Amino acid sequence: MTAPAYNFAYLDEQTKRMIRRAILKAVAIPGYQVSFASREMPMPYGWGTGGVQVTAAVIGPDDVLKVIDQGADDTTNAVSIRAFFAKVADVATTTRTEEATIIQTRHRIPEAPLHEGQILVYQVPIPEPLRFLEPRETETRTLHALEEYGLVHVKLYEDIARHGHIATTYAYPVMVEGRYVMDPSPIPKFDNPKMDHSPALQLFGAGREKRIYAIPPYAQVVSLDFEDHPFEVQTFADPCALCGATGVYLDEVILDDRGGRMFVCSDTDYCEGRRGEAEA
Amino acid sequence: MSDVPILVAEGVTKHYGARLGCRDVGFELWPGEVLAVVGESGSGKTTLLNCLSARLRPTTGSIRYRMRDGAMRDLYTLEEAERRRLMRTDWGFVHQNPADGLRMTVSAGANVGERLMALGERHYGHIRDTALSWLERVEVATDRIDDDPRGFSGGMRQRLQIARNLVTRPRLVFMDEPTGGLDVSVQARLLDLLRGLVGELGMAVVIVTHDLAVARLLSDRMLVMKDGRVVESGLTDRVLDDPHAPYTQLLVSSILQA
């Protein structure tokens, strides 16, 4: 083979610089959505084009990449993005949370605590937390600029009025560093507390919507709520059916068509790690 | 009534390119006073109202408002943040079409509570109690608090819009044909309600209407507009019973006597 037809990590250097500038700005203004010139990627919108571009901009030859989709390392999206970077950047990949330097994720934050030096890259479908109540982009930008966040509480109010409790279970709005209200991407609200004062850098990329935002390490992230209806995470009655873990986020797996089901860790690496330890 | 005006308009003129919206309108509005702006359609009433309510910058002229701290401020030199805060706390705006002033996809309770939440109220129970008491005051059945206004009749929507605006006890409310499009009996009840609330809360109101009966019932003073200019102004009863300007005479005489 001759020289590859594409640059390291697929994107050309100018594009990566453009994305890095957006990332730097995003880190400097925690929770603020920075627009960037999102590129066409060799995958459809909705499959993580924003996350892939952010990863491509920050990845280096020495990085170790982990990709998860709904907590799992072995689902289509995770496997293909991991293979993509193994091919175009020739980086080492892993499924172990502790070993990874960059973790691209869709819909979950790993159970194992993150540490300094790690970067968590989220794939974001709709970056605007106010979008469902205010369709105009000009207006939502003004609301962010003037810190007029009453609308977020209107949404939470509606939840309580209709369901008796805050029924939003994912993409639960947070306030970052006491300034910007941010959509944490469709992670379960179970993961929201992990964002607060996390030692890892958290980057969010929305490819179709052309927005990048970030939570720097050790930034304050507060889930919004009412005084008489405080924020709560999901709880599960039973431990993981495979590894017995409690206090983790579980997926429901349907076993047959007669109502059989089991609840297992959504974080496959965490579950495998625990089972490995138990055998040893 | 206090001895300083709450709103002072001077020489308000608005051109839309070559066309005239309104020209050289000036008046003073006093706390607790209801001012009606009447005239036929196209006479510049709504343009004037939009200028007064900081929604449309006039081409020339000034509009000054007395803030809660007593300082007179020119509306169009306020920071955007200040202007918006004014709009959702100290002011109300009742649109002719309730759908323009309501959030149609959220419940009645959230519509009433939105301003409170915007002001930082973070206690669900308090917000709900306030919403319930306001629904009661505007005669919307309290068991409709969790229904969204799409399922409400025109009259109910309009009453809900009024509650949503008055929940922060504004000092100045703008109304653009608040009874337009409602049938006569619903209109009468709404007017009754408005008159009661205006008296009770002591707010100043600028109401735009083409319906002289509405002006007669609600307002203390009125401006009569024609072709963008004020042709006559004065106490409502004086203007309607003893119109001086030829146009006002025409307007008054064109009402069908029941």
C-alpha cells in the first residue's frame, strides 16, 4: 500500500484545528454551546457524527480509545466507531474504562470512576435544552445570554402536574458552574451526579446541529429541580442478574415471549470486570 | 393616583419605509389609569401599542417609563435584559389572539406559573397554589389546571392569558383588542372581570380597541386615532358624549343604537 488517502484520524489538519478552537472555547465557557463547521462524516447523522469529530480532533497516536453505546462495548455503533479509529488513526483500543484515555459514549457514563487525564466524548442529538418549549434558535440564544431559564422549570412543572413526579428520566437538564443550563445528552438521569466535579474532561459534540460544548474537570454540575420535588436518580429493586452489582444502572433484557426477563448491568465492561474478579 | 406619570410618550412617530404607522403621538399615563386608544383599523393603534410596549422602536420620539425605583427611563435606551425583565414582571401584554400570548402546549397551571418560575420561584407547591387562586379569580374552573389551553374555549383562553399576565401584579398592562373575536355575552363577562381586576390591582392600562362600548366601560381617558394621528383626546365620557373632532363625531354616530 502507498500512503493513505486520508489524514491521521480522518479529518484534515485545518478541520481539526477548527474543531479544537471550538473545544477550547467550550471549555473556557462551561456549558455554552459553541457553533462549529460540522463536516460530513462517513456515517449517517444520529450515529455519532458530532462525537466522532470531537474524538478525531483530540485523539493522538498514543491515546487508547474506548467506545460505548448504551454502556455496551459490543453494540454496532460502538464496534464500528472503534474500528473506524483503529483504522484511520491506528490507535490502541480497549474496552476497559480504567485503561482508556478517550471514551466516546452514547447514552451512558461508565460505572467505574473516571480519573484525571481522561476525556469523555458524548454524542449529542439535540444540544439545546430549551428546544422543546422554544423552537426559535434566536430566542433560545437570547434566553441563554440573559440567563432566563424559567422555561426549564416550566417543563419540570409539567412533569409533576402530569405524572406526580419529575418524569424526565434522560437528557435531564443541568446547570453548569451556576451559569449555563445544559442538556447532558440522552444519558439517564442516573448518570447526572457523575458529571459533577468529575476529574475527567467532558466534551459534547452534536454533528447535525453543529454545536460543541464542554464541562471542564472539577466543574460544578447541578441537576435542576423544585424545592419540594428534589432531583432523584432511578433506583432498581434487584441487583444485576449476572454480576450481582447494586447501585448501578441496569438494562432490562427480555428472555422469551412468556414474560421472562432479567436486569443486567448496562455497562458491559463493569459487569465483565466484576464477574472476572469473582471467578479469580 | 400618584402625582407623577408612569408612562410619558412624546412625539412618537413610526414609519414603515414610506408608509406611516403613527405620527407625533404624545400623552402621559398615570398610575391606576385606563387609557383607551380607539380608531378604525389601519389608524395606527396597534403600531402605537407596539411602540409603547417596547416591541417596536419608533422612528422618532421618546417613551419614558417610571421604574419601580422611581427613576424615569427611556424604554429604548434600556439594556435588553432590563427591557425583558420589565416585560415579564412589571408589565403585562394581553394579545387579541390568546394563542399569541399563551404557551398552547403546556398546561394552564404552567402558563400561569411561568412568570413566577422566570423570577426564580422554585417551590412547586407554591406555584400551583398561586396558579389555582388566579384561575379562580379569572373564573376558569380549577379542575382544568392540568389541561392545556388547546382544549379551552376562546373566552377561557383569554381569561387564562389575563391570569398569566397579572400573576406578577404588573403596574402597567397593554391590551390589544382583548375582547375581539368573542361573542357578546362572553365579552360582557370578560369586561366585567377586567374592570374588577383593574380596580382591585390599581394597575395602569393602555387598551387598544375599535369597540367604543369597551372603551366606555373600561377607560378613564381615550385617544381617538385616524390615519396615524391622534385627532382627539380627553376623558372618555366627554369624548363620547361631546365629540369635538369631526372624525370622532362620525365614529360615535356610526354606532348602532340598540
